[in-house]
Amino acid sequence: MTKKATTNATVDPAVVTKEIEEMVATGRKTLQDAFINGTEAAEKAFKSNTETFKTNYEKAVAEGKTGFEKAIKNLEGSQFYDKNSAEAFVKASNAAVEKSEKIGAAMIEFGTDRLQEVFNVTKTIAETEDVTKVVEIQTEYARNSLQSYVSEMGKFNSLVADAAKSVFEPFGAQYATNLDIFSKQA
């Protein structure tokens, strides 16, 4: 019969704990780096796409204005064209185009700014080691986002109200003129 050799090796818990902590730290750092790189790539793609979108939006607005101007010129040559009646429509349409361009630009800027904030906060959180600090960052971001949203909605409401006023104003003047003509004839 053979005797089995046994080893009584002792394992130092401090050494094992240190090795595990090093593995966790290395894994965490690898995940942080990957997350930050992914965020940076997404941010770069977003900026590129935003610029393309803005350029296409501006081009579409310019083409829309040109098309509207051509349509009005073609309409002026028509036998059905009444300069007095059409003037209010033209003024209202021009106001609508101008105001919608401002509203669209404001919406694009608002969306772009909010996404940029998301990228900044995401990077900050990924680089933060302390969980308490992460919670503080998230809380601050949520509070600022809500305040920003409420503020921007107030601005959008003002822009829409101004647009509505500008669009209907020429018709009000036309209505007053027609009422005056009607009352003189009666």
C-alpha cells in the first residue's frame, strides 16, 4: 500500500483578499474604459449627425421659401388673383414660415444641448469611484434637467403664441378693412 502525501499549506486570507481586490479593480477599470470609449464614439456620431440634420433642415427651409415665392408669383398672373385678398394670406404665410423656422431651430438646439448633457454626465459617472458621489451627480442632473425642461417649455410656449399672433394679425387687418368697406356700403 502506498501512502498518500498530504500537504498542509496555509492560505493567507490577506493575500487572497488583495488578489481579489486587484482583479475587481482591473475589471472595473476595463469596463470604465470601454464605457467611456463607447460614450465618446456615440457623442462623436451624434455631433456629426446633428450637423448633417441642421444643414438639411436649413436647406429644406430655404427650398420651402423659394417654392412659396414661386407659387405666389405664379398665382399673381392668374385671373383668380385678388391682390387685396391675397396680401393678408401672403403676409400670414411669410410670418408662419419665419416663426416655424425659429421654433424648429430652438427645438434642435434644446435637443442637442440635452443630449450633450447626457454625454457629459455619463462620462463623469463612469469616471467616478465613489457611489455616494455618483448618486449626487445623478440627483443634480435630474434636478437641472427638470428645471431646464420647464424653462424651455416656457420659451416654446412664448414662441408658439408669438407665431399664432403673427399669422393671424394680417387676417385681422383684412377683416377690419372688409368690415369698413361693408359698413360704408350699407
